[in-house]
Amino acid sequence: MNNNFNNHRHQKRIKIFMTIVILLIILSFLYWFFLVRGREFTDDAYIHADMAKISSRIFGTINSILVENDDYVKKGDLLLTLDDRELKLEKESLLAVKE
């Protein structure tokens, strides 16, 4: 009789343990599905994005840069300002030669 009681007790412990394991698996899956599934993880903290090289139509010295690294810019945004003293001097010399 005592052996039967121990056997029943052992089976009950196995059922409780298996129920806990199954619940943990289900909770882990739900956590992943609702909270982690769509997230991007990186080890080096870089995500590939579109990059474009830029150049100016005229030569000159840069006065100030108006954007920071990784800023989002769109077509027509002012990125930097150039020193216009050299351009003004060149314009004046061209006008002087023309007259």
C-alpha cells in the first residue's frame, strides 16, 4: 500500500513538473512573438542604410556644416555654407576685365 502511495505521489510530481515546463515554453513563445519578434538586434550597433556622396558645383572653403552625422535629409535641404569671399573677388575681377 505504501509503495502504491509513493508511486502515485511520484506521478503527481512528474505531472506538475511537466505542466510547469509546458507553461514556461508557452510563455517564452508568447514573449518572443509579441515583444521580440520584430526587433532588430546588432552586435556592432550599426544598421545599414542608404548613403549618398555629395559634392558642390563650385570650389570653396566650408564655413559651417548644418547637419550632423546620420541626420535625415531630403532633397533641397541646406547641408553646409561656403565662404563666399573668394567668389566675390573672382566676380569683381571678371567684371573689371569685362569693362
